[in-house]
Amino acid sequence: MTKEKEVKKPVAKKTAPKSATKKPAAPKSTAKNTTETKPVTKKQPAKKVEEVKVEEVKVVETTEITTVSSAKTTKSKTEKKKKEKLKLNFWKMTYMWFPMWNMMRKAKKISKKNLKSPGYFSEEYCYNFVKKAAKRILYVSDITVKCEGIENWLDRGVILAPNHQSNFDPVALVALNNFYLQQPLAFIAKKELWEDKKFGRFVRLMDCIPLDRKNPRSALEAFKEGKQLVVDFRRSLAIFPEGTRSHSQQVGEFQPAALKVAQMANAPVVPVTIINSYQVFSKERPKHIEIKVVFGKPIMPLKHISLKTEDLTKNTRKAIIENMEKWVDKEILLDHKTINKINLKNREDFQKTGNSKPKKSKEKKKLKDIFKVVD
């Protein structure tokens, strides 16, 4: 009996939940509630689906915009590369192709030997070679460089601050650099030029300092090297304060700390305005181009030491704009050919004449003079 009771007890416990399950009222009420709330439950997931769809559409639109913008940037880069090709005179290249080819080959040879054994070729030889190369490029491309106020380019350690219109600006400055009047040039240039096959050959022959525009620390290192060149070696250091090319006649905004080297080296700053150099790589290029280079009055260190670097850059930019407005339509007499003819003998005569183009003293011979009998 005891065993049966013990067995019945768990059976009673099992029947207890059955009785609980037999209650239909509770689940029916829940079912009714669910039937009543069915439209509410259906609307909520529908809204979520619509929101997801909207978000997906937005993502697609952004991807399309990014692809279009990337395509535009690639197109602009390719267009710029096409624009930067230098157009040469066909008839001049018929008899100048071999000297130009020999020039490029020789530049590569000199740069390689100087890398292996520095000092194999002297600095004078390298600078004169670069000057000859600049003259040949100007001759073949039908370009003349005219200059005004070259007396402001002092014969000491100086910092030149020109506006940057195209990649041809350094060639124009090198063509005007006469070692009897000024100190040799040096540049702070972008790092990518050293990787270029054409420009990299000539950049290594001069005192050029590489600058990584993405890394701000490299600017400090470049300024320290520039200070040594100006103070110890008395170089005339050229810096482009805009940082990039404008591809137009307008002067862009200067970077505020671009002329910090002048205050570090305690050197004068010469504002230089370059005019019409953007036409060299333009599509509507004229046959003959006259690049004008105007050297403004130097800002001496006694004036700019007390100023902030931002104020110094603003003052140089104002001077460049004033000279551009003054000399855009005016004619300039001095060419790069006449400047390079100046030596120690005729330097004083050149300075006395007020830096104007010297007149030819020789008279033109007539036909009658040819047939004269000389006793």
C-alpha cells in the first residue's frame, strides 16, 4: 500500500499541469489579443524594411559619387600630364636633336658619377652645364626671358621668393643667373622631382633640397639645410611660397611659414614676379613666348626680424602683385642673352648705363665700303 501511494503521488502531480493546460480561457484571450494587434505588428517590420531600403539607396548614391569624383580626379591628372609636355620647334630640332640627346645623356652620366664618388665633377662644372642646358631649352622652344631690376638680386646670401606659374619657372631663373653678378642658385623643391627621369638628372647637379609636402617635419629639416647654404656657402636660395603651381597669371595665397628661412639665416628677401610662364604648357600656346621676370626691392633683415613670418609673407605677396600689375603690359629691354654676356671687364659699364640694353657701337657696312681699295 505504501508503494501505491508513493506511485500515485507523482501521478497526481502530473495531472496537475494537465488541468492547467485544459484552461482555454487564458490562451484564447492571448489569441484574441494577437488577432487584434496583428495590424500593428505588421506595420512595424514594414517600416524597418523601408528604412533599410532608403539606407541602401543612400549608400549606392555615395558610392556612385565617389566613383565619379575618382574618375574626375584621374581625368584631371591625365589632362595635367598632357599639358606639361613642352612643345619644341620642329625646324630647330632637325639640327639640334643630337646636341639635346647628348645633353640628356651627359647629365645622367655626371649625376651617376657624383653619386658614386662625390666631388668627381666640380660644382662650377655642374652649374655651367645646367646653364648651358637651360639656354638650349629656351632656344629650341622659342622662348625668351626678359628681366627688370636685376640689380636687386644682391651678390650675397639671398632668399628669392617668386610666384609659381609652371614647372618652367626654375629654368627661367637659371637662365638669368650670371655668376659675375650674383651667387649661384639653390632650390627647395618637392621630393617627387628626384624620382622623375628628366628633371632628376638636373636636380642632382645643383644644390637642391628635397621637401616632402605631406610630412611637416621634413620642412624643418629643409629649412636647416637652406640656412647652411645661405650662411656658409652664400647661395641664393629660391623658395616658392605658394607651394603649388597656379597655371594662370593670378598669384595664389602664400603659406604662412614659407619664409621662415629668411629669419633663421638673417638674410634679405627679394620678391620676384614671373609673368607669362604659364603659357609654356598651355593648349593655346603662342609660337613665341616672352617670360618677364621682375626683381623687386629686397626686404632687408633689419626690417623683417621684428615681424612675424605671416606678416613677412603678406608683404612679399603685395610687392609681387604690385610689380605684376605694373609690368604686365610694359616692354622690358634686357634679355637673358645680354645678361649672360656680362663679364668682369664690362660689368662696370653695364652698371653705369642703368642696366639698360647696350647699344651697338659698330656701324652697318654698306655695299660701297666692300669695294673700297685699302692702301
